[in-house]
Amino acid sequence: MTTEEIQKEIESLEAKLTGDMFSDMEIRDKIHNLKMKLNGTKPANQEIDCVGCGS
């Protein structure tokens, strides 16, 4: 995915947020993982260690 595609996906997911913490939990997790991809950090479900955090 390109940076633009990731940003559009984040915007699409943010539009689906309802304000209910429990129903939004999965959407917020997806948004968080996409933002980590934009920032170059490793999402929790990745097996490859990231260079930035040194893990």
C-alpha cells in the first residue's frame, strides 16, 4: 500500500467510528496499525522486528 492509500483507509475507518468504545475497538485497532505503518513502526501482529525500537 502507498502512503496515500493508507491515509485514505484511515479516513474511511475514522468515518465509521460511533463513539461507543466497545463497538469501535476493532476499528480503532485497525486505525492504530495503519498509523504505525505510516510511521514505520511494527504492528503487534508482525513477526519481523522493527529497527526503530531495537526489539
